[in-house]
Amino acid sequence: MEQKKKILVTGAAGALAKKVIDKLKKDYKIIAIDFRTKVDLGIPVESYKVDFNKRIFEDVFREHQFDAIIHLGRISAQELNRFTRYNANVIGTKKLFDLARKYNVPQTLVMSTYFVYGASPYNPSLLDETTPLKASELTMDLVDSVELENLSSIYLYKHPELHITVLRPCNIAGPGVRNTFSLLLSEKRSPVLWGFSPLMQFIHIDDMRDAICTAFEKNIPGVYNVAPDDYIGFQDAIKIAGSQRIQIPSVPPSLTEGIARFLKWKSFPPYLINYFKYPVIIDGSLFAKTFGFKPKKTLEDIFTYYRSLK
Amino acid sequence: MAKSNTSIIDKILNRNEMDDIVNVFPNKVGSQGYDAWGFNMKNMKNNMRFTKYLYDSFYKVEAFGLENIPKEGRCLIIPNHSGQLPFDGMLIGYALLTNQYAPRAPKAMVERFLPTVPFIGNWLSSVGAVIGDPINCERMLDNEEAVVVFPEGVRGSNKLYKLKYQLQRFGSGFMHLAMKHNAPIIPVAVIGMEETIRSYADLKPLAKVLGMPVAPIVIPWVFPSKVYLYFGKPMYFKNDVHKESDVKERVDEVKAAINKLISTGLEKRNADIADKKNEKK
């Protein structure tokens, strides 16, 4: 009997990773790791709590010969401080790539974010994958996201044997998702900036799971945006999701930033203020064409879910 | 003749008529009524009610040569720019939307600082304005859209009143895009906007402090003025130039075509004024 391929999935405690594991566990042997907790994912899935930057992390590679890594584990900007995040997300990922090289893992998929492009009033629409990543110009809090991308690109071209695929999704939304903009859709009252309603894209968590699984199974290395070609103004999205909008003064910018620092809302962090003002619309056509991908869930499906929470 | 009882508000809020107009042009928006540049069908309908009032009642616009606008496919609409505020773009947009030969919802390239202004940035993009980045224009041409570009930029719209109907320096970006994307250029003359808001000075140091491209000193009044729009025949340019001076020659060709349309428009306006005077006598 042919042995199942073995995959390492990082960030196993996250909602997206759980969905990916659930979909792949029938056909693959999954080893799940997370720095936060040992996740109970049922009998066929081995699970570990491990920090990438500790020596013990290598034991996972010594014990298992992986056929692929799906690297979804990232400390988001809402969690921990900038220094810890940088260590975990950038230095930790470097460690992961180096171990992948040392133990001859032939495929790695890395999860990034559209935040790396930066929200600027001068952004053209439909940013493609060759657009410079300007997020770190705006805030030091997104430096780790941009550095993670740069690191992945260096390894992608310097070590083609790793077959690295980087996915840059738009806002992921749906059950269990805890990123900034999904939190805003789920709250009863959500802050918006007075006079600004940037255009946004949302992808349902189930579609993102399918995008990851497709990219993993087809294994065509490169950097890809993942987003539907459907759009909505942010303030409309908040309204349709059934949330009440709280208008925050938008001028002068220093006042907005002061309010954000004072309120300390998890869903309205000062470093993301520009994302509440200016659109970052990404072009997902390369991914759609390369992998034959088309999201199944509509924006209405996403908003119906958030309305049902209220 | 009986005086109409219709108020300005009634004229602006004539909903059914707008629906009839908007529902005929091709709909390229997503499930929530938006396209990738923030154009929004619902907002555009609302805006059209206001523009219709400006077009029909305030500026009493007469448009000529609308049959020159391609019924479909990519094209660049290249007008002279005037009037301090972007009303010339709105009137051209309305003329295209209600074009009896082939209605089209055009996009218009606008100044890059506009998205930073609360409400204005969102409102402009919802009615088809897009920041003037060549990447945006390329994408829209690839999307087979009609794109309005003002090659004079603020040099034209915010020029002093004494320079009226004198074309200012044209950027050459539109010509590069037309050649690269094989898009016909429709030269356009706008007559009448120059007289509506008159600028007598530009306070450059104040503009610098405010972070704005210009700080015009204007008479705070919109003078009523009949507006004429002249759409010229499409101009085609092959992508076969070898140096920038060749591009400049082609830009000058377009400029000359617009100047010719401006002369035609001014003659027509003078003739209309003379006719009115004769009628009064």
C-alpha cells in the first residue's frame, strides 16, 4: 500500500489551518504545530505545541520526513509586541526554510497578506504581484509582514528546490476568522472614518481553504494574490453586515491616531488607520488563471453570516 | 408660454427618468454595484440627478459630434480643461451617459491628492473618477472602457481668466497609452466653462502650505454661461515612434484638433449671442 504523503501545517490553532487540515487529512498524513497550544485535531492528526525559534523545533523534522510544509502560522499584529512578532514571523520562518532545506522538504506554501502593499492614496487599483510592497513605509507594525515576504522571495529564487508558493489573500472572512476587518464585521458597533469608505475585497474562509489546498496540490511556485473580482465600500460592508457605524473624525490625521491610541480597540489599531481610508485592491487573476480557481461564496454569503451573529 | 411649476429639487430628484437612462448602458459592476475603481451604480444614479440639472437647466449644454464616440471598446476622450472645479468632466460624462447614439459610462482621470479629501475622494470615485496613475488608465483601456483624460491637468483647469481658451502644456502620457493600447483619441472642446468661475491669481505659497496643487483667488460666484461640447472625429496613432520628440509631435496634432474645435465652438457661441440680440431688437 502506498504511504500517504506527510505534511507539516503550522499555525494549527487558527480557524483557517483547522479547515485546511480537515480537508487534507483524508489523503495526507498531517503533522500540526502551533506556538500557542497543542491543538486537538482528532486521531489521524499528530499535534505539537512548539516555538520555531527553539532547538526542539528541529526534532519535528528529525522525527518526520515531510513532503510539504503549509506555513499558515503567523502572529498577527494584534498579538504580542513588535519585537516578539518579528522574531516569530521572520526569524522563525527563516528557521523553517533552513530546516526545509536541511531535511529536503520539496514544497513549502507560505501565507502572506494584502496588507504588505500598504494603503496609500496613490495606489492604483488592481495591484498585481510585481507592485512594490510599501506597507513598511506606513508603519513599523507591518515590517514583519513585509520582511516575511522578502525572505520568502529570496528563498524562492535562491533555493528553487524548496518550491515555495506565497499566497497574498485579501480580507479573509467567515466563521472563526479573527483578523481586524472580520472582527469589525462581527461587532455590533464598528468604527469607521468620517468621509472615507475604501473599496475592499473579502474572501470566504472556505474559499481560502480551497485556494490553499489547490495551490498545495498543483504546486506551481511563485507569488500570487488571492482575491475575488467583486468589491464593496467598507462603510457599506459594515452596514450590510448589520453593524452600527461609529464615525471617527478623520481630520487631522493626528486626531484620528490619538483617538485610536486612546480607545485601544483591538479592531481599530492605530497602525491600520490608512487601511480605513484608502483602498488596497489586488488583482487575483494570476492565481485564478494559474490554478483554475474561482471563489464559490459571494459577498452576500459572507454578510449573511455576519448578520446572523447579531 | 406657461411658467413651469417644477422646482429645482423636483428636477434633481426625477428618479424614474434617471433609471431609464442608467439602465441602458452596459453594466460592468460586481454583486454590490461596485467596480474595481470604486464606481458605484447607485451613487452614480444619485449624482446624475444633480448633473442633469446642471446640464439641462444651469449650463443649458449643447453637445455636437456625439456620433464620433465609439459605440463600444476602448477610447481616450481628450478635452481642454477649465472652470476651476471639475464640472467640465461631469458635463462630458453626462453627455456620454445620455448619448443617443451609444450611451457609455466613462471614467475620468483626476488629480492624485483628491482621495485624501474626506467625502470628495469617495464621491468622485463612486461616479467614475480614478486617480491619474497610468496603471489605472492601462487597466481600464484593457477593460475596453472610455476614459476621459485632461492632459493639461491643473495647469488648464486652474489657469487665470486672462488665459481663457489658450491651451496650456499637455502631458504626453495619454499619447503613450493611446499608442500602446491601440485606443482611438476623441478630441473635445468645452466652451463656456472658462467664464463660470474666474481666477485672477494663484497664491503658490498658500498652495504649498495647504498641500494643494493650486490656491486660486476667484470671484466667489458661479457666473451663468451656456456650455457647448464639441466631440471631434477619432484620431488613430500607431505604436511606431522611436523618440520622445515624435510623441510630442503627435500630442501637438491632438492639441491642434482641440484648438480647431474650440474655434468652431467660439464661432457658434458668438453667432448664437448675435441671434439673441437680433431677436430682442
